Amino acid sequence: MPNVDLKGIHKRFGDVVAVDGIDLQVADGEMVTLLGPSGCGKTTTLRMIAGLEVPDSGSIGIGAMEVFNGATSLDVSPERRNLGMVFQSYAIWPHMTVYQNVVYPLRMRRVARDESKRLVDGVLSQVGLDDLGETPATNLSGGQQQRVALARALVFEPQVLLLDEPLSNLDAKLREHMRFELRIMQRRLGVTALYVTHDQEEALTLSDRVVVMSAGRIEQVGTPSEIYERPATRFVAEFIGKANFLDVSDSVKSADGSAEVPLETVGGTTTVRLPAGQVRARDGVVADQASLFIRPEKIRIEAPGGGVNDGDQCIHGQVLGRAYLGDHVEYLIRINEGTDVRVPTSVEGLWEEGTEVDLAVNRKDIFLYI
């Protein structure tokens, strides 16, 4: 049984469709991230799970309990859903100590004093704040405040932890550090967690699975490597990581799902041959206009006519320029008029501006989006 089960969730705000038919299951102990640009519906989805927004239709289950059902008008109140939540602002009370902040949910639940102390001491130890219980909240750093908010959300042992962009107020260096800390804590505690962010690196670092959303719908659900290596739609390919797109026309898709795609290059027309499974066509339709997609790091620059392996596709181009970026050199390669691609490499100064080169890419790393 999934620990969180969403079926057919819809939500409108006036004429705006915020969430448009979400189906999602989250397993016990899993860390799932809702990822997408502002306005895609990820925070609204989280708030509906929490009971802070009421869906227009669909159903929500948490563990063995159904907490919302539009057909039967069931709507369990937020405090009865056994959820912990960490907000973007942390919502730490400045007039309280760390201990007082963390014990507050237990007092609201009328937990006995001795049991409360045991639970608070335990969770403060788990988040690395066991020696700061009597410290005023105003004396804490941003990272410590984030841990207090996390401890307060975990202290009553919730069934599911909801996190709404909890690292966005930290500086870049601390945010990167806290990603790893948060992931380690979640795994150690074994709590089911739903995390909302617009930061793709955060999503890839933290998640067992990533849910990429756009315009209220789910574009793709998969592991971080599946999302990055095999994006299901052009939106996912553009939103996650860096991308090279090569516009093509008159694409041909064969019956077995493979494709032969003519591509204009500086050296003439090249036929890009893709194996089955590399074509992403909506409803199986092949249009007159399409785009080839290649991750920059999947490309090797070779001298014309050399260095191509079995399974590679060779695309001819010309070096427009290069930029030294410290840990790598990035080349800009002209494929045809209006189409340039970026290629990172560790080799500095090997290819001069104006040099004609071949770009070698394994065919399994090229996708056709139609």
C-alpha cells in the first residue's frame, strides 16, 4: 500500500487550472520531489495533501486512511492527517528557545511532560541540535533554524513529512550542504517525504523519484537518472540540465519505432539514424517539424573522419569559439546556419576557431522530439 495515494486530483482558482488530474503514489519511506517552474501546481498539490487547500475532485489517501474524497465529500482536517510540514520561511517563533519551538506540537496534542522531553531530546539529537535546546531562536544561524523546523515537524512521529522549498532562504553554499544533510536524515529516519522545489539540482540530489510538473500536469515520474538520461518530453529535456536542440524537418519514423532523420550541416546533409525507443512522438504522430536532443556532455569532438566507434552518430560542424571555465573548456560548434551546440571538454586549446570537426555521439544518447 502506498503511503500517499493521489487519484484524479483537480484544483481550480477561478479560471486558472492549478492542478489538472494528478495521479501519484508514494511508497513508505520514499523521498519524492515535485519539481517544476513557478505556477506549475507543485505547492498547490502539497497543500492539498496537507489539507490546507481543498481539491475540486479526486481522492487522497495517507497510509490506510482516506483523507479526501470529492465524490463522498470526505475532507479530514489537517491536524488529523498525521503530517509534519516544513515551510519555506521555517515559521520559527523568535521569542522561544529551540526546545520550546520543538515541543510546541506535543503540547498541542497534550502529550505528557516526561514523554515530551524524551521525544524532543531524541529528535534534537537526530538533527544535530542536542546541545542547543536552551538557545534562543534569535541566536541561530539559517542552517540551524532549518534543522529546528525539521525537528518540530518530526517530533510527533508523523506518517508523512511535507517540505515546501525549505532550503530556498539559505545562501548557495549552505543550501548545497543542507541538501546532503537532509537526504541523510530522511534515510536514517525512514520517514516518507514529499519535497517541493524549482531547483533541479536539489531534486536530483535528494530524491528517490522526481515528479516533473508543468501547467498543472505531470510530465514525467522517474528516478533522477531516468529523468535526466531519458526525458519523456521536450519540456523535461529543456527543464532538467543543459540541452542541445537541433531542429530538423521531414523526419521519418519507421514501423518499429526507429527513425532516419536528415540534418543539414556545414558539410552537407547528414542522415541521423536512431534506434527504436529514441523517438518521443505525441500520440505516435510524426510531424514535419521536429528536434533532435543531445546532452552536451554526451558529445565528443573528433578530427573529421576519425575516432568514431560502433554505435556512434557522426555530425559535421565548425568551431565558432571556446571559453575556459576553470574545470572544463566549453566549445561552441556551428552545425548549420542558426544551429549551434555547446560541447564541454577537458582539452584546452586543441580546436581553433574556424576548424571543421566531427561531433561523435552514441545513438542511444540522441532523442527525437516531435
